Amino acid sequence: LHGYNSGVISHVISNPHFNAYFKTEDKANVLGAVVSVFAGGAVVGSLASGLLLDTYGRRFTIQAGAVISILGVILQASAVRLSMMLVGRIISGLAIGMMSVGVPLYLMECAYETSRGFLLGFVQLMILVGFVASSWVGYAAHNAPPNVQLNAFTWRFPIAIAAVPAVFIAFALQWLPESPRYLIRQGMTEQAYKTMVKLYYDGANREIIQRSIQEISQQWKRECQVMPAVSDWVVMWKVPQWRARVFNAALPSVFTQFTGISEGQIYSDLGRSDAVALMYSAFYHSVAPLAVIISMTFIIDSAGRRKPILWGTPALAALFIIFAIISSQMRSPAGEVNKSASSAGVGMMFLFNVIFNLSWGPMGWTYLEVIPLRVRGKGGAVAVAVGNWTMNVIVSQISPQAMDAINWKYYIFYAIFMLVVTFPSVWFYIKEPMGMSLESIDKLWQDNSQPESRNSSMELGKRSPAPGFEHMHAENMA
């Protein structure tokens, strides 16, 4: 849903029938607004999710986002005035912003610690699947035979398809359990225990589930004792460790935007026609999900989070330098396209896409796991709103002007930024939470003079049961 809504609009605004209908053939600023207001709505939506996630739950927030998304799609697909299209894009952005926080939080809180990275990888994977779908739908619409009766259909139908996954999400979540950690926040410890039994019980891990419930409950009680009279919106900035954890969650998203991944998708700059550019774009997006599947299956829960981005960052920087050299030779002084350089540029872009999704691709969503339970909803909202959506708006506004001003030299900027800013920041500041429960991640920010086990849940058998836990009977395991 996220990927499709983000990707389909680029094909819609390049559709000649869309531009003829709204008379926007020579109004690049208006078309830019149609694209950019989506991210603006997403900033607001992700921040608004901070009010919903901790009050009404993770599942409700995702469902609310899906319902709002349906409304946005209806307005866009039925637009008879440009104002309807703009309002629909804002509403869709609002919905996707809410879901872009709610979905990763829900997945991480339901996941087992050794497979949490794998499940969070599905966030990036589904975004990319949405981009793939939008690319091929856009390519098909562009190549539809001219027919006056079908002209509007070629841009309305691609927009309307976005309602299908939204309807599915809105209804399907009714049959999924609420996050056990949210239930413990609400004092529903026994219900959280039953939920964890449904999620994890395999006939032999009863004690592990019991210790997990104790660990979550005790960590929640400890967090509630920190400045209890202070609002969660404020306390996450006042407590130094919590502030550092929110930054650790936000920075990977910031650095993801400054890898320049969005710059590798402009095929017209490589001397390709519109039709060929659309086809290449479709193939380009189709490669990315395969790389993410490899990352989430073999890398993120075995090599960790930091190592892939530490090797991926210099690799991407090197590819951008090569791409800049190739781009500088793309056209002759007479303006003719250098076909060899053009083909090499396309190859570099595909390789860049693969390495990005093997390394940085899933990490912006995965690192939301480091935020403490008490401020997870609000901290996650800030991290996604600032790190992902606000940075997305900034990069998308700066890049076209920079490309017009300095052309291929702009690629050098990304390479320098990754080597001078991103790599040192990750090396010295970003923590490694692989294999740790969400509660034991707290130990990464404790004083090194007081070492703790990375997996504190193994020590919980020595502690007293969590409130209400002693009333849970073995028959709940059935």
C-alpha cells in the first residue's frame, strides 16, 4: 500500500490523458505539488499516529490508516478538479504516514527476538512490491491503445487499485491479535500472556513465554517510574538514554534518504525514451524485492544491523563516484547520446539498487526496535516523521534544482556525504540490537561499569512473577 501509493503517482502525472484532462501539460510546479503533498500528509499522519498507538493500540492505528487511505483513493480516482486530486493525495499521505509507524511497531512487538529482523524486513519488502506493481501498471497504462472512451481509465484505474490492499488490511486485522506489549501497557497482563501463547507456543516453550511476560511487565513498571508526572512527549527528550535511543531510531532513516537511492531512477537522463524509461523503471523496481528477501533471510538476523550498512555505505559511495564519471560522458558536445555510457549507467543503477537493498533498505524500519516501550508510539512517530518523511521532502525538493545546477556533480555530493557523515556516525553512534529482546535492548545504553547480560529474559526465572501472572493457569497453553 505504501509503495504503490508512492510509486503510482509518477506514472499518473506523466500520462498524457491525465495532463489533458486537468490541463497541466505545461505546469510542472502543479504536477510537483501533486507528488509532494503526499509526503507532507505523511509527515502529519506519522506524527498523529503517536497519539493513537499508545491510546487505542497498534492494530487500531493500522486499521484507521487503511480506512483513511480508502477515502483518499476514492477522491483521487474520481477527481474532476485538480483540487480533489490534491486533497486526495494529502489524505492518502496522512494514512500512509500513520501506517508507516504502526506496522513496524506491531511487527516488532509480536516478533520473537531471533527473527525480529526477518519480520521487520517485510515492511521494506512490501513497500518494494508496491513499487513493482505500480511500475508495471503504469507501463501498461502508458502503452494502452488510444481510445477516447478509455483515456480517463488509463490514469483513474491505476489509482483505484490502491483501494484493494487497503480494504484487505482494514478487515484482515480483525483476525489478528493485538500486540502483547501494548496489552501490558494497558494492564491486560493475562490477555498479553494468552496472545503470546497463540504466537509462540510450540508445546515445549512454556517457561520461555512466562519469562518473557515477566520481563516485559517488569521493564514496563521500571519505565513508568521514570518521571511519572511528565508527558511521554516530553520525557523521551528529558531522559538522556531515551533521547539517544530515539536518535538511534531516526538516524538510519535520515541516512537512508541521503544514500541517494531516489537519484538512481531517472532513466530519461540516460538518453532513454519515455516508454523505454518506464520499462527500465519497472525492471529496476522488480530487482529490489529479491535483494531484500536475501537480506531479511540471510543477513539481518545473523550478521546484524550495523555490519551490512557499514559495508554498504562505502560500496554505494564508490558506485556513485563511478556513476558520476559515466554521467559526465553521457552526451557529446553536440548533444548526442553515448550509448555505451548510457548502458553502463543503467548497469550501475541496477547494481546500486541491489546493494542498497542488501544493506540500507530495511534498516530505517528495523531500528525503531530500540525505542523503549513507554515512548515507543510517540518516539516511533517522531523518528519516522523526521527521519523518513521530512528528509524525503527535503531531498525531493533539493535534488531537481541541484541536478539542474551542477548535473552529474551532484552524485559526488552523495558519495562524500556517505563517507564523511554517514559512515562515521554509524560506526561511533549506532548500536547493534540483533538477537536481543526489546526489553534487554535497554542494556545497550546502561553504564559500561555495570555490565548486563544481552538477553536478560534468561535471568527472569529468579524474579517474582509479574502482577497478575500468578493467576495464569497451564490450561491457557492449550
